[in-house]
Amino acid sequence: MTPQPNPQVGAAVKAADRAHVFHSWSAQELIDPPAVAGAEGSYFWDYDGNRYLDFTSGLVFTNIGYQHPKVVAAIQEQAATMTTFAPAFAVEARSEAARLIAGRTPGDLDKIFFTNGGADAVEHAVRMARLHTGRAKVLSAYRSYHGGTHQAINITGDPRRWASDTGAAGVVRFWAPFLYRSRFYAENERQECERALQHLEDTIVFEGPQTVAAIILETIPGTAGIMTPPPGYLAGVREICDRYGIVFILDEVMAGFGRTGKWFAVDHFEGVVPDLMTFAKGVNSGYVPLGGVAISGAIAETFARRPYPGGLTYSGHPLACAAAVATINVMEDEGVVENAARLGADVIGPGLADLAERHPSVGEVRGLGMFWALELVKNRETREPLVPYNATGEANAPMAAFGAAAKKNGLWPFINMNRTHVVPPCTITEAEAKAGLAALDAALTAADEHVA
């Protein structure tokens, strides 16, 4: 679709937004939200006719791109048949969505509890783990994000939790592996893995294994930096959990449904099966809010004759589930997961590596499929970040300049701290991927100016 400028409508949309919409994660008077007129495929555009290649996939959820006609049609058809129904009933769209999801989850994660999104999926996964074990504590990594609701934000490791962290949520944090900024003085992936696992086990021993209900990890952390765990780490966590009777929760909200070039990121790690796995976002490309928890047989059995004390009014909403059914079928029929894997390996990965060779501000490139991050630095030798941890205002000016340069070149970037994430739709074409890399190339010159 060719965007048709209509600044008058755009001004009205923006005025209403500024008068009445309270935006998340923002100081309300310091933001200037763009007014979006439309979106299709890998692009969106504003009312002034500016068109952007979306390297954010919304908030890393439009895995099949915007406005896929088959998913739009499925929502319309479901709305004409049954717009909504209470969660205590068996409904075709809900049953089929659960069947399709369970058919792709690893191991025996065959029961699906539907939520409205990723944060409440994490809330319920933690509740299930605590009730299943009769224990209270949950261990999570410092470099992590698990959602914005009360328990989920307290489990989160990054600075977004600070304002809400009362220190009373039963959460204990540990360092997960990240060789580029190792907390374990490791020189290679093997050392990083071994030392991270020893640190995790030491943490459990000193906390008291009998008090720990669950360990929760993003299979591949998302907004915390897209750090693929070293070989053997997730298997090691699985073994530790088995040894101490701890529930292993993997958060696949961001990494799931094709994002890494496999249906779930855990599929990259042979033989690793969590006890609970959370999902959302890509399950239906965010067309209608949906999330859930995939549950193992052992934990499902805990609630076979004992009521699970939790639920949501819109659990398994028919419109959301119909969108999930259509999305999963589209991904299967159109080879979307395979496209993400191929372009990640053949275009995005090599292209980002080339940018790293030519731009001194790029300290490291890491990722899989359509899930990548560039670590931006002031100095490659010392690995000093381009901006300080959790920088704002003037301290964040170098990253702001990079972001402005990307937008000027028609690319909408995903920036978090000293990283830019490359997370386009999994349906992106090779031509679009190359166009995005070219725009990044131009924008990185703005970051290079701040290299010491």
C-alpha cells in the first residue's frame, strides 16, 4: 500500500493522544509519540507520508508482519461466528489453538493455559511452580525481562523493575552466562558455562534448595541483550533443577514462534525440556492479545483433582485463538520459520558481521534467525559501553543520535541501553533485509562519532 499523506488527520490523532492517552514506561510530558496511519508487511507509515521499515516488529511480536490477509480473514470469520465466550467452555478456536501449540512445544508440554499476554503468563507459571512444589522462592537472572505486572516485574532483572521492587517478592537473582561481559572472568564459552552453572548451584545451596520453587530464564534473553547461552548451559540448569526438585521455567514470550529460526528457541538446545514454558507475542503476531503457559504432565497432574486457583475472564478468547490458529497455519504453509532461519544465517548475520568490521562503535554482534543485537561501545579494547548503564537525557545522547539517524534513513530501530536490536518480521524478504542493513550502515556513522 502506498501511504497517502493526511497531516490534518494526523494532527487530530496526536492531539487526542496527548490529551488522553497515558503511555507506558514514559514521562508523559517528555514524549512525542508518532501518529501511525497504517502498516503492511514489514512497513508502517505516518500521516505525513513517511514510510519506515520496522526493525522492531512492533514490540517484537509481528512475526508474520502487519495485516496478513489470512489472519485478518480468520479474525473476521470468527467475529461473525462467535466474538467471545467464557473460558469454562470448550470452544473450537480455543481447542484448535491449544492443539496446534502443544503439537510444537518440546517434550510433554501438552496442556495449555491461556492468558492475555506474556506478563500474566509468567505470573501464572510462577504460581503453578509454587503450588506444585510448596516452596516460595524464585531464582531469575539479572539480565532479564519477564513483564510489567507485579510479580513479573519483580522477577525481571533489568532496571525497569527498580521503581517497583519492594524486596519482598520471594525473588533471588543470579548471573547467567554472557561471555562478552563475563562476571566469571571466563576466557571462552566452556569456562563461562561451567562457572555460571557453579554460581547458580552455589546460589541455590546458600538459599536452601528446599525453599526454591523455580528457576526462570528467557531461553534467549530479549530486551536484555539477545545473549544465546553457551552450549551445555540450559542442559546444566535442567540437571540442577532435577537434582533439587526445582521447577524449570523457560520464558519464550519474545523468542518463540519462529523468531530464532525454529518454532521455539529451546529447539536449538537438544534434549532440553522445561517443566513450564511461557509464550505470547508471535503466537498470533499480536493481532489480538494472547499468551499462555505450556504445562508438563507432572505439573498438570498436580491440578488433576485439585483446583488450580487462578484464571482470567478472557482466557483463550475466541478472536485471539482464531488469530493464533491462522498464524500458526500461515507460518507452516508459507515456510515462515524456515525463512527466518535462512535469512538470519545467509543475510542478516553476515551483514551485521560486515558492519561490525567497518564500524568501530560495534563491539559485538550476536543472534539467531530474526533475533539479533549489536552491542555499541566507545572502545572496542576496553568494551566500555557507548552510553552508561540505564542512561537518560544527555548521557544517552549518542544512542539518541544513532536512533535519529536510523529513522532519517527510513528504518525504525529497537534501541535499549547501549544496544540496537535487529528484530524484523520473520516474513521479511531478502531485499527488505538488505535495505535495513544499508540503513543501519548509514546510521552507525552517528555512533562512530562517539568512539574514543
